[in-house]
Amino acid sequence: MARRSTGQVVERHTKRGVVYALRFYAAGERRYETLGSDAEGWNRRRADDELAAVMAAVRSGTWAPRVVAQAMTAESDPTFHEFASEWMANREPELRPKTVKDYRWALSHHLLPYFAEHRVAAITPANIDSYKAAKLSEGKIAGAQINKTLRLLAQILDVAGEYGLLTAANPARGRRRRVKASRPQRTWVEPEQLMALLDAAPERLRPVLATLAGAGLRVGEAMALDWGDVNLATGVLTVQESKTAAGSGREVDIPGGLLDALKEHKAHSDRAGLRDPVFVTRPVKGRTNRQEAGNVRESLKGAIRRANEQLKQLGIEPISNRVSPHSLRRTYASLRGALRDDPVYIAEQLGHEDPTFTFRIYQRAVKRRDRLTGNYLAAFDQALDWALTGTGEAPGADRDRVAARPRSAQTARTSANRRATA
């Protein structure tokens, strides 16, 4: 289902005065176009007229991105505080709320306290290294977080360079400016742990976790689902918005176990219209709201504790308490890899622009089941049956035959069609 084209006028109050811009959807993507400032003759009425013209062009299919010089007018020889504040004001309307929160954290708590009074043109590699050393000495944030602030600093100084404010190359660029941080150890839910987790999840959380593990969605993608995005008849859901271009507008095949969970969830839902959210909060004073990612993260911790009690009885390794909703994307990739789906198909379903991650998980998953025995193998195969049921392939005794053959994107589509006509 294509996203309906909508738009709005954005007003930003800057040192230059009021700057007008448009935010709208076109061709399934979020767009942002700066129009100009009140000093340049723009006002709300003119911006509204421009929005109407743009949306008319979008609906008629004739819209094309504006080619407009959008250079920021910075004062001569600005301080980092002045320039970074202006940069943030111009960038914020284009950013997602979480990105805005991350950028403000890096600026307010780290970059500005150190660089605020530095002249942008005078910042040197030595200044960057001194900042890095100071952060390491404080010991308040890890190396990976220090590098995150340095990447933001580099982005800001890139723009300063474009505006001619730097006399040399960007001093924040280059590997030598980064902390040598060890790669964090990733955690996820193994297939043999998945069914215990779903069983332990409370009723309202269970379909959410099933969607994350069974469809490989990012938690934000899952929370944004409306019932109009979920076609239970054909077994396909559509991700309207994603953090990547490859993820936006993608269609994801729903495995049988998840299909059953979503059907049951919808049957018990008080709000099941096309524009109603799939996942909602617990009713408060008779009202429900769209579920939030933060609530899912908190609820997941309790589900993990309960699942580990069941896993302990089975002699299966417990789920790490560092597992997050995002970790279930690796679970999805492991399930699909163990079922020998085509790695390119898995990457497309995940909305990955680079299939490297998928190939790595695929190779691991293909080998892993052969090494399992006893309760590990039984629980692993139960998860495979959950991920396979309803695809047109026989579970149980025929699982070994299925797992021995790669499954391409075309095969997956054929299986989905068989579900629709079954």
C-alpha cells in the first residue's frame, strides 16, 4: 500500500530570521526542501502556496527535487558554538527524533563543553587529539561513544569546509583521530531459545516479538505498522518507512508461525481498521496509543528472565540480558539461513543495502544445526517449524530435505501464493 502523499510547512527561527521549508512525502520517501528566509521575501502565505504547488506535482507524477543553493550564512570567523548551533538548526527538520536526540547528546554533553569557544577555522588535529585524550581520561563514556561524537564533529566541519571556513582538510577526519575501540560483542536470541521467549512473553508483547523474529523488522518499523500494511490473506506485510532506502516500501513474507500469531492478535484487537496501529499500549482510561519502542525494550527484559527459567530446565544456555529488540533481526537471519533461503533474498527482506552481514549469518546458521543434539536440536527444530509452517513445505520429517536446498526469492513468492490459495 503506497504511502499517501502529505506535506507541511516548517518554520525555523534562526539568526537570519525566519526560514521557511517544506516537509513532505514523494515516491514513498520523506523529503525536505528549504525555500528561503523572510529576508529573501518568503512568508507563510508564499510557503503555503509553494506547498500546494509541490503536492499537486507529486500527485500528478511531475514532481522533481528542487535544485536550490542552500548554503548556511555563517558570521565571519564563527566560533564552533555559533556554527554548530546554526548547523543543528538547519539539519534538525530532516532528522528522525532519535537522531536529533543523539546529536544533541553529543553536542551538549561533550563537543560544546570542549570546543564552544574555538574558532572553527582554528580547530586543528592536535585539538581533536586533545579532546579524545580528555574524554578517555574522564572515563565517563566508552571508546565507541567517543568515536560517535567525533563522527558528528567531522560532519559539522565538513560543512564548514564547504563554506570556505577551513583553510586545510577537515581536522576531524582520518583513523588517527579515532579511539581504537574493540568491536562490541553482539548478542541475539538463538533459534533454540526463541520459542521459550515467545512462550514467556506476556500476551500483549508476544505478537511484537514474533514480528521482530519472524519478519526481521527493526523495532521502529514494527511499531509503525498499521493493519492496512499487513495482508493476512497473502501472508505479506509492507514496511512503509525505514532508516534505509532499501528498507522503505519493502514487502516481507510472513512465516506461518507469525501469520497465526498476527491472526490471533487481530481477532482480539479492539482497533483493527486499515489505519489503526497493529501494536498498541495497554488501555489507560479506555484509550490506547501506538506502542513505543522503549516500552518493548523494557518488557523484553522481563520476558527474558521468565524464558531463562524454562531454558534452565531444558539444559539450554540462557538468553543474554543484553539482548535488545534489534537483536531479533539476527534471530530472523539465523532462522532463514538454517532453512537455506537465498542470502540475497534474506538481505532484501531485512532491508539491507549491503548483504555482507546476511552472508556471514547465513554461513554460521547453515553449519550450526548439524552440531546440535538433544534438547538443543529439538528446540532448534521447533523454531524452524514455526518459521516454516504454512509455506507449502512439509515440517517435521521433511525438514532435513527442506534445509538441504537453497530457497530463492522466487521460491518464497511461490510459497506465499500457495498460502493465499490454500
